[in-house]
Amino acid sequence: MGLIREPKNIDFTVKSKPWTEEELFDFRKLMNELKAKNASKKIRKKTIKKKISA
């Protein structure tokens, strides 16, 4: 697959707008919930493997 050239007078670069404080708060809250959920799954898997192999 070759390179695609930008047509003249058209800019394909996109600048994202900064997040508001409310959006950042919601995102951080969601990420903390997901991390806690995933961490508990990892702990369960380790304990199950130990019980089976013992």
C-alpha cells in the first residue's frame, strides 16, 4: 500500500478540543471503576489456579 498525498488546500490533521473538568472527572471515575473490576478478576483467577493445582 502506497502513501496517500493530501490534496492541496486540505489539511487532514485533526486537533482535539481539550476536555472540561466535568468530562475529566467522569473519565477518571470510570477508569478507576474499570481498574478495580479488572483487578478483582485477576485475583480470582490466581486463587482458582492455586486451588486446582494443590
